[in-house]
Amino acid sequence: MIDRRNALKLALGSAATFAAPAILAQTPKPRTRIVFLGTKGGPRVSIGASNPANLVVVNDTPIVIDCGMGVSRQLVKAGVPIPSVKYIFISHHHSDHNLEYGNLFYNAWAAGLSTPIHSFGPKGIEAMTRDYWELNKFDVETRIEDEGRPDPRKLLIAKDITEDGVVLKTPDVTVTAFRTPHPPIVDNFAYKFEAPDGVIVFSSDTAYNPKLAEFAHGADVLVHECLYLPAVDRLVAKTKNGATLRKHLLASHTSTEDVGRIAAAAGVKTLVLSHFVPGDDPAVTDDDWTRDVKTHFSGRIVVAKDLMELQLPV
């Protein structure tokens, strides 16, 4: 039985995937890969797709982008030891993107973490980190004394991002932040990852923003959120605060057609649709998500599913 990750690898593979075993044995291990941990937009937890989270692995260094509910379990399902995570990036302070931030680190510590994790996010992540340790002071100090664990408060190093520009540079990857509108939130960042074998851009949640195309220009992969209007209308029709919710969704997210405009203007090689709004309507098909995108973008389109994996170069 083929699971979702293996199915995607087959679907995205080239003819070399089916080469003779002797040739496969000589194929170098991919240096950079993306795992879509949670593809559902919004804070509701359902039995379907998990809440927003992504993983980039560069030269065996795991980097988590956003920490929606379920990110720890999704990492385990993806076969990534939680203590191996080295960096966490939060795009903005909506709960579906930061609610499991502290608990992800805690779960790494509980699983044996002994080396630092550096976290980055809009202004507030440093304060959120301090507040998290205050909230869990009793548990943490009890376990340090009773179980002989290292003090985790020294291992989570948070950094507020206050302006656009490079926020992390290592021998393996350069990460650049770019502010993009997500009304009413102003401090909301897209991220660009420049790795040895390709460039990946994550849009964050965003209203239609032509400047995002400039930021993503020439990227190998653009992972962009998307909104499908007919499904939004079905959602708000059965929601008590439907009119207000619809106004917010249309003002702060990007329609599938406008996602196509961004990808075309950016000239990206591969467009990945994720953070689906709404993300739990079983009536919406992959064709629905891509139909209007294709009116503007003629390149390769991938509709992300939880635990799908995409390897670079694409």
C-alpha cells in the first residue's frame, strides 16, 4: 500500500525514479526537501487535514514553518525526530500558526532535546516565549529536579522580527523575511529559503499582494495559501457570524485566480497550493483548487496534502 508521501514522490519523480537498482544506489540523497505537515487553513481542528505547518529540511537540518495544532504529531508521522528540529519560524500571530509553538519545543525537550532551537517570528514571539515558561514553571522545574533534565528555558532562543530582510544565514541556508498584508494583522511575514539546490518561498497568509511576486521572483517553489470562493459561501451560509467571517476571509486571503496571477508574475517553476480556505469542505476537488489558477499560470501546480514531500531540485 502506497502512503501519501510515497505517492507524491512517485507522482513528482522523473524517469530516473524507475531506473535500475544499480543506478538508484548511486543517486545522491536530496539536500533539500519540503514536507507539508498541515495544509488546512484556519483554527478549527477536524478529522481531516491538520492545521498549518510546514517543514524544510536542508542538509538534514529540520526547519519548521508555523506551528498549528498537531505539528508535533505530524513531525512524528513524517519520521522526523522532534529533538532534531533546529529552527522554528512563525509567520504571524494567528492561533492556527502559533498555538503549538511552545508545546512543539516542550515535546522536543520531553523527547530528549539537549541542543538549542532558535525561533523567529513577528514582534511578540520573545514575550510569548517568556510567558510560556511562566505558564509551565511548575511542571518544568519539577521535571528538572525529579527527572534530571536540562533546563529547557536556556534552549529556546527567540528573536522578534521587526523589519524585512535576512533573519538567518548559515552555511546551508539563507532565510529572508518579507512583510505582506493579512488584515487586520500588519506584522505578518512571508519567508524565502535559499538553499544550495533551490529557492523556496512560503507566502504566509496574505491578501492579494503583487509585491509578493517580486519577492518570489524566479523561485523554484512557491507555496501559496489560497481561497476558493464557492466553498467560502457554503461555509458562511451555515455560520452564525457568517457575514463578518466572509468579509474577513475575502479581505485577508488570496483567491485561487489571484494566486495564479502571483505565480505567473513571479515566474516560479512550481506552485504549491496549501493553507486551503476553507480547508475542510469535502465537496472541493483538486480541480476546483487549480481551475482558476490555470487561467493565469501555465506552470507546474501541486495541490498539497498532509505529509506530502517535495524534493529539490524540482
